[in-house]
Amino acid sequence: MSNGPLTAFVIVTAIAVVLQMLILLGMFLAVRKTSAKMESLAEEVKTKVLPSAELAHSMMSDMRPKIETLVDNVSVSTTMMRTQLERIDATLTDIVDRTRLQVIRADEFVTNTMDKLEETREAVQRTVVSPVRHLSGLMHGVTVGLETLFSRQRDRTAPNLPRDEMFI
């Protein structure tokens, strides 16, 4: 009876080895098939992509000096534009500052002119208009006084007629 378990173990081991051999055979066939596909794909890449890559490489080597010149020109142009923009900024700042100063001066000029006009108006008021008003008032008073004086004398000599009737 001691051969029974050993025989079973050998049979199970033999089946496992055969099964493992079949799995390895399947893997071998799959790898060989994949390898064949990879070789055909590599050949296709060689025939189609590599000439394009070589063409691109030759174009890049031909265009490299032109690209370097272009980059240098762009760099120089950018530097020149930056310098010009800085000059324009400085000029505009100067113009704005000068304009601001001129506006301040014009405001002071207008303010001073308005102050002088006000002082002149007050001086004319004090020296000319006020005395003329006083003189006019005085003249009006004298005129009214003289009219009153002369009208009394006329009233004495003229008959007492209503004044409204004289104008009819």
C-alpha cells in the first residue's frame, strides 16, 4: 500500500508536467507569431519611416542656419523695440508732466486775472460808481427842490385848475 500514494503522486506530477509543457508550447507559438509580426512591422518602419526621418534630418540640417539667423533677427528686433518703447514712454511721461505744469500755470494765470478783475471792479465801484450815485442823488435832490420851488411860484400865478384838464 505504500505504492498507492507514490503512484498517485507520480501520476499527478506527470499530468502537471505535461500540462506545463502544453502551456509552454502555446506560449512559444504565440511569441513566434508575435515575433514574426514585429519583424514585418520593423521592416515596414525601415522602408517607410526611416526615409522620412532621414529627409527630416537633412531638412533640419539645411534649415538650421536659417533658423539661427531668424532667431538672431527676432532677438535684435525685440531689443530694438524695447529700446524704442522705453524712449516713447520717457517722451510721453515728459509730455504729460509738461502739460500738467502748463495747466497749473494757466489755472494760476486765470485765477490771478479773475482776482485782478474783481479788485478793479471793486475799485471802480468805490471810486467812480459810488461817487456818481451820490452826485446823482444830490442832483436829483436839487432838481426836486428846484421843481418844488418853481412849481409853487407857478401855482400861485396860475388858476387852480385840475391838472388833468390841462392835458386834454
